[in-house]
Amino acid sequence: MYFESLHDLFFMNGHGMYVWSAYAIGFAVLAALLWFPLSRHAQLKKNILLGFQNPCTWTFNLFDGSK
């Protein structure tokens, strides 16, 4: 094994903080890249099933005479 103990593996001669933080940031980015589209897909699917209309296509007329 390259490292003689678990302590050496975690600290890597003083470079462990940079190495492990890079791994943590990388995994966080990958998790976000998976989670955001999946949650958006679920939200859109739910809205389609509920018959939700896009608010950008709604029209509003103050003078249409309906109450």
C-alpha cells in the first residue's frame, strides 16, 4: 500500500486538506448536476398531470367586463 497508515492517507504530507476538499467539491457538483434536472423533470411532470398552464401564456384584460 502506498500509505503506511490511515493518518497518512488523510493528511497526505500536508496536502490532504486540498485533495479531500477538491474531491468534496467535485462530488457536490456532480450531485447538483444530477439532482437539479431530476427535480425539474418531476416538477414539470406533476404540473402536466395537474393541467398547469404556463403563466407566461396567461392573458389578463382589465376591461373584459367579467367579474
